[in-house]
Amino acid sequence: MVSKTMQHTKTLLKGIDALLIFLWPVNVAAEEISNLPVYVNIHQDALDSYAEYFLSSDMSAERIEAARLSALMYLQAGRKALRAKQKMMDRFGGKGLLDLDLEQYDEKIAQFALSAPATENDSTDDKSSRVARLKELFRKVQRTSSVDIFDSLNNQEKRNLNIFLSNFSEAGLPYYNAYQKHTAANSLHLLCFMSMHYYFNIHDPAEYVNIELHGEKYLGTSLAGISDRLNRFFYGLNCTPEFVNAAYEVSGGLTLDGKYALRVLADGAQLNKFSQAKDLVENKDGTLKVQIDIYDWIGDDFLHYDSIHSWVYDPISTWSKANKANVIKTGTAVATLVRYKHRGKPSYQLVEYEILTQTQKNQKD
């Protein structure tokens, strides 16, 4: 992992340096710069690995020096990533917003740079003192069990998170647990979620077939398509069309020849609920814990998929007073996510999800 991280670091530092002095056009640098959060996380993982090993082992002077220099490189990479982000923010009125973070990096870099390694000529006490000093520095840069990253997201990233979470609140998903064994008999809530998701979000005629059965008209939805979408949203589900077909049979739903799920034709469902993330914590294992407020629309107009107001997914801090008058908070939820690329774009998958009762909410508060 460390050698791969070092290769990423060297490539990234070259690209950031070139961008900062305007040798690279922005469009050429954009792909590497868009990966800055990923690289910074990789660098922090490497720092954590070094710290964990160094703090729990008796190392030779050479290994201690190698650990110090590696930590220094990863800190410099993190600082350059922040500097590149600040340079871009400067262009859009965000001048100086990352100054405090940059100062903290500067302090840590200086401490590691000035922490001279012990030599063979040093006394035992001197060696012990310098090793103890380095251990203290490693403790300071080691990531704790969780880090609150919500404020580090920009408004577009918060909006994307809100849109992802709103898929579950609008469809009324009650819970999900990736560590539970899912069977046809206990997955009715996932079928209900997917049915509502199609009502709200899937309107391409190519996604459906018109079917008449026993004098009734139905829309047919591919079981393979349902299976793929369930796997897109739910981490660890590993759904198959055969699983979906079996779950429909248990629930009393209709399928045709094991290929299509059938539902009665409808004009569309009204969108009433949407989610706002209010806190996001990254755990040491890379999962994300998010606290969620759920809102109901109480405005005069009725919201359908083609008439929903875009601002409801924007961070609540950007809502106008008039906008706030059209909604009411009706619930809270907590979720665990993992990062996930959907069609080449960064997104999430759901690991756990739970609507909190008032008692649970009071306990968490």
C-alpha cells in the first residue's frame, strides 16, 4: 500500500505544482485535482499505518528515520492538496477559508522537519528522548477513530449527499442492515422501496413494457433492472433477478415469466419527503456515519417528479425564509455509508439505515 501511495504522491505533487504556477491548463489538471480528497485519505491511511507500527514496535535508528521522512512527505502532500484547493477557491470568493488548516499543516511539517534523528554516537538517554519525541509527533498526526468531515464538503457535495439520502426518505424506507442475511421472506421493505423509487424517479419509456393480463393493463419492469438498482443503492446485498422474483412471490406481488414485475398504470406519485444531512463523520474503517433530518413539503403546490423545487436538496443553510415556510421537519434518521462510484461519478451506498423514534432521538441528543 505504501509504495502505491508514494507513486500517487509523486504524480499528484507534480500536477499540483504545475497547476499552481499555471503550467498546466485547468482542464488537463482537473482529473487529478478532482481526486484530491481520495489521495489525501490515502496519505492519511499511510500515516496511520506508520504511526501504528512505530508506536507499537522497537525500531532501528534507520527505520525510525525512514518513518520520519515518510511522514514528512505525506504531510507535505496533504498541505499541497489543501493549497491547490485554496487556489481554486480564491477564484470564487473563498479567499483565506483554509488558512487555519494550512497553518496546522505548517506546524506539523516543521515539527517533523526539525526533529533530528538519533545517531549511533548519541547516549542512550538522548536516543530515548528523541524517540519519545517522535512518538509524540506521530500520535498528533494519527487519525482518531472518527473525524467530522461535514464542514469540509462544499455546497454541491452536500447537495449530492442530500439527493442520495432523499431516495430513502421519499420512498419511506424504514431500515436497512447490510450485515443481516437477506432472504425473499424478509426483503419486502426493499421491494417497496424500489417500487416507489420507480414511481418517483424512473420515467424513461424504455424502462417499461406495456402488458395486459386478465383484462388488466400493467407496466412491466425488468427484474434484472430492479436487481441492478437494488445493488446500486444497498451495500452487500448482491441481489439477482431470481431473488427479486422469489421476493415478489412471497409478498404476493405479480411477476410475468420471471422477467418482469407488474404494477398497475398510474399518473405518478406525489413527492412529500426529502432529507438533509446535518453531520457526517468518517470512521477509521472508511465508512461514513451521517445524521439526517427528514422534511415534509407543506407548500400549496403539489410536488411530482417533474415539478419538485431544486432548492430542497441544497444545504438548509442556503434556504430563504420563504423556502423554509414551505417545509416542516417530521423525522430523523441515522445511516452508515460507503463511498461508491456510480456511472463514473462519486456517490454512496447504504450500509445501515434507521428511522429514529423520539426516544432514540432524545438519547442521541
